[in-house]
Amino acid sequence: MNLIISGTNRKRSNSLKVAKFYQKELSKRGEEFEILSLEDLPHDITNTDLYGKRSEAFAEIQEKVSAAKKFVFIIPEYNGSYPGILKVFIDACAFPASFYHKKAALVGVSTGKYGNIRGVDHFTGVCNYMRMHVLPLKIHIPLIQNELNSEEEFQDPISLKFIMEQIDEIERF
């Protein structure tokens, strides 16, 4: 099993839309990925699942993370970096078993013009600390609100070209 992590707990997020696009395209290539939206984390995760504690709700999530071999992280920009809930999720997962020597592809999204370059760079450091193998091709999608059409498909041919190149590399990774 593999996981696409929609890196925010915001309802109806663009990150989740991008995650669904990646899942669909990877599935066309025979790569099965399940989406884990951080919307689905226990609401009181900071009280129930940090510092050695484990809730039943998070135990199911932990099983999926432990079983995954590849991850695609869709990382929205929050205040010049990645969301705090993504860090809480990483901290709640069992260390080092959850991510040690597993593969990660990173996709930054933002409503601004840089596509979360800094946040993806910051998260790369976290991945390196956890000894993940990070796909060198990182995608940055700026102005995400203009990228997806009503069918949640990418409409800009240049963006789509780079996204599809990364998806091809995820398949080979």
C-alpha cells in the first residue's frame, strides 16, 4: 500500500483536490495509493496521540502509515511553510518505523505565486531527518485557485506537463 497525504485539516481544501488528481493519475499507471486527509485525524490528537499515547482512532491511521512504502505529500503553504497539523501528524506517528527508509514525493501548493517553495524545503529537512528517500523532482503549484477546473483537472498545459513528469517518476521510484 502507498499513501497520498493531504497535508491540511481544512475542509474542502485544494490540497485534497490535488491529492485526488494524483491518485487518479497514479491509478492509471497501476500504482495504488490511498488518500489520507489530515481532516480525518482525531480532533484532540495533541492530547490523545503524542508522547507515547495512542488512541483507537489514530491506531488505524498508524497501521496505514506503517504499511505504506511510498508517500506523496501534498503540502499547502501556511505562513511561509507547511501546516502545523502536518508536523503534529508526523510527530504522532511511531518513530522511526513509520517513515524510516521509505520513499516520499513532495508537492507544494499555494494561493500565492511561489507554490510553497519554502514549505516544501522545510518539509524536505524533516523527511531527511526521518531518513526518507525524497524524490528529487519536487513540484510547486502556485495560484492553485486558478489551476483546477470544475472537474478538478489541471487546465494549464505547462503545470500539467510538470505534474505528469513527477507522476511518471513516482511510478518508477
